[in-house]
Amino acid sequence: MEAALPALYGPWLRHVAGGPIPAETNATCDRCAMLPSPGSAADAVYFQPAVKCCTYHPDLPNFLAGRILNEPPGEGRAALERRFERRVAVTPRAAGSGGVYKLLYGNTTFGHAPALRCPYLVEGNCGIWRHRPGVCATWYCKHVRGVTGWRFWVLAGKLLREVEIDLSLWCLAELRTGWEELAEPARRDQLDLIELEGELDAPRYRKLWGQWAGREAAFYQACAALVEPLSWERVEGICGPRVTVLAGLVRDAYENLRSNAIPERLKPGTMSVAAVLEGKLRVTAYSGHDPLLIPQKLFAALRYFDGRPTEDALAAILTEQRLRLDVALVRRMVDFGVLTACEQPFRIL
């Protein structure tokens, strides 16, 4: 099964990776994997059911906002249009979340604050799913391949966010609008008075938008029309060197995601044991959202992975503990950070 990527970004990311992107089937949006179920451990990490992981309001780069506005009428599009009416954090570069939202978000626990519910969340589902930005398209609470998958998606997210920055600026240059926004970068992080029930700074707003003032939706749609036909080769040519570097890192991470190779030498990773459940330990390694249940006997055998060759460690576990570990199980523990690669010990001859 292939990952469900945004309409614009899917072909680009597949081109960069060099193949189909596997789906993260453990992260289920329709039946959230981060909600408690009967028999769930009371001390595990869960999300607030009303919002799940959607306590984040993304900034929509101008061209993605334009693609949303090109969709048939719906709640996701309507939420964006309401931002135009309020004129909160609506600039030529992006339809943002606003300073008040960013201030609150930075001081709350992710997934637990209903007041920070994403405005594009419609009846429990994403109302802009086909055109969601990179930060949303690449975040998962759980990964089939654990930290191996996490690394791939983190790098893919960085790549897409860098592309969003560069392409949104390219749109400003092509349409010759938005330069005032770049001329006063200090203002971008300040709270806008209109967010605090104050009055709109109308002269500044008109100066910011120039000839497009009052036609913000049309401007975003013009940006979408510019970006729509771009191939990945053209995108890479428009964007800066960071995109080229990140694309290379994404390709490397994709190869690791496709590989089932096991390091020649292993050692226990950094982890914490959260609880004991029916003879099993809930081990948290790479992410608090994605623990792994491990039988106590298997956990006790991890000490054999002490930097010796992996095949020798497996042989010792079989001989001394009467425990046969298959390759798939060892690979899974590596994926989840329970075991990590160990460099060959340095010897002085």
C-alpha cells in the first residue's frame, strides 16, 4: 500500500525517492491510534478525542491556499475564506495561523488542547486533505518501521517545507507583489492588533498587498496556476541549494526504509521501560507516541548485544538462554531503537 500524499506533493516526493512511498498503516486517522481503548494502560500517552493530533494550525503557502480555493465549495475552503474576511495573518506569502495561535501553541501539550483545534478539521477529518502542507503530510504518530520510517518522514517534511518557502517567494517575484512583507521581517512575529479585537492597520495592509488588496483569493489562485505545471526538475531549479541537499538525504533515507539489512554489530539503544503488562514490558525508545511491547525474557537477552558480531550474539542467546531470535524480530528492534548499530571496537595493535 502506498502513502496517501497531497495531490501536488505526491509526484514530487515519489520522483525524489525513486519509487512508491509505503503507507504508515499504524497511524490511522479515521480510527485514531492515539486514543485509549478497552484494556489500554492508564499511564500511556493519548490524545484528546475531539482533536486528536489536529491541535496544530498550519501556515498555508500561497500556492497551496490557491489550490484549496480552486476546490468546490466545502468546509475546508470556507475556513480559509473566513480568514480573508478577518484579514488575520493573511499575507502574499501565506495564509498563516497568527501570532496569538503560535503563542498558545508553544505553551501547550500537543494533542491535548481543544481550543487549538485546527480550523480545517471538519467532522473529525481534514478538510484540506488533498492540499495539506508538508508539515501535516509528513507527520505520523506511529511508524511501521519505527525510527527508520520516522527519519524518512522527518527529512521529507524538511524538504517539503523548504520547497514551500522557496516556491512561495518565487510566486511573489513572478507576480511582482509582496515585497513589503520581506522588507519588514520583524513584523511577521508580532501579534496583530486585529487578533486582539483591535482595528486593522488598513494603510499597512494595502501597502502589503499592493494591487491585489481586496483580491487575496485571486492572488493565491494565480500562485497555484504558476506552481501547478512544475515538474520536480523545475522545482529544484527554482529552489535554493538546501532543497538539493535535502532531496539527497531523502533518497538515502528511502533506501534505508526499503532495506532489511541488520547492522553487523549491535548494542541496546537509549530507552525507558514504562510498565509491565502480562509478562511484557512497554519500552519507549525513539518516540513516546510509539512504544513497543517486549516479553521480559527477550528484554533480558538484550545484554548479549554488547558490540560483538550480531551472529555471535544470537548464537549465545540460543545456547545460554534457549531463545531463538529470528532476523525479522531483530530488525524490528533495530527499527524501533531498542537496538542500535555499534561500531567495531577500536584496537591498538
